[in-house]
Amino acid sequence: MIRTLIVDDELKNIRILRELLQSYCPQVTVTGEANGFNEAIEMIQTLQPDLLLLDIEMPYGNAFDLLEKLMPVQCDIIFVTAFDNYALKAFKYNALDYLVKPVNIDELKAAVAKAEEKSQQKNINLQLTNLISNFKNTNAQKIALPLTDGLIFVSVSEIIYLRAKGSCTEIHMQNGKTFTTGRVIKYFEDLLSTGNFYRVHNSYLISVNHIKRYHKGRGGILEMEDGTMIEVSVRKRDEFLSRFGV
């Protein structure tokens, strides 16, 4: 639902807009109504609506004065006014739309549809932002390595590479330590899939952050920061190098 606040200095206009929204825009829920300049500022700050239906002419200041006090404005704006001479200025404020009273139902529906589309895009962007954040934060996390006598917790950022050894996996750390766990390497490939790790070979899962050099060859050889030389399989080479724009 699009949480919407109606601002107009005439109660009759607020009622008309509310009824139009209820009848023709089911994706909207009116969370507040304000009929004065100061009341509008307080309600916008308190309710933080997704959408603002905003009359331009009000006592004690117009809509643009109101927006100046609220900058940066976090919600979408549809201006609703009896005057059409403000249109250009309205769009300078990145208004979604500009409706002239009496409000045309089709124009109102179209304006709200724009708001809905923009709201959905915001949700997508939020998901992407969270995904990117999780990706970046993986290196700050710790993972638990099951050992014969319990668990040891290591920082992901300190893992240089992992090596498959039968049904076990060796984890080689930045401090020179190596841990052997009874988990197969595929387990760690899935666990670290959102981090900077790449399966360059059936036997090796490497941290991109700890590569020192790439040596050309049939598939190529990676020189890791600890001096270990790791072969890149031929079928993995192009995909791996493409991560670096090569």
C-alpha cells in the first residue's frame, strides 16, 4: 500500500480527494490529512508518508515554502491545485505529477500508478542495496569450522584459500595456520557464495582478496599472498578473469 498524506487548506477538497482515492485507487491508504502549513510539516515529519498530495496555495506559506523547510524531501509528491501557472516550478521539485482542480479521475489514477511504480522500484533498489551490503559484509563475518574436538571460529577475511582433500577440506589462513574439517569443499563454496571467493579448480576455492599475481598458462596459475601457487582449470579461466574485466 502507498501511505498517503493529503494537504489542502480546504476541508471540502480533502474530503473529495479522499473519496476519489478510496473509490478509484485501491493501492492507496490515506494515513493523514492536514489543512494548514504548520500542521502539514508536523504530519509529514511524523507520518513519513510514501506519497504527498499537496495543494500549492495555503495560508502562511505555499507548498514550495513547505518543501524548502523539509528538504531533503523523502516522499513522492503530486501537486493538486486550482492554478496551472505553477506547473514548471512544480516539476523542478521532481513532482510525480501536477493535477488541476477539479481533479480528473483518469489523471488521478495515472498519477497514483506512477507513484506505485516508483514505490516498487524503491523496494527493488532496497533489496539490491541489502544484497550488496550483505556481499560487502561477508568479509567481516566469522564462520564455524567443525573439528574433531569441537568448533573453531575464523574470520572470513583472513582465509586465503580452501583445498579439497578427499571428503575433508583444508582452510589456509593469513596467519599461516591450516585447519582441516570434515566438510566437503562444496559446503564452503555455498557458504561463501556471497563473498569474494571463487572455485578456480575442483580442488581449490580461493579468496579473490588474497591473490598476488596471475601467471599465464593453459588455464593459468594464481600466486597467492602466502606464496602458494594454485592452478586455474581451463574451463574456469575465462569466467574467472572476466570478474576483473579481462
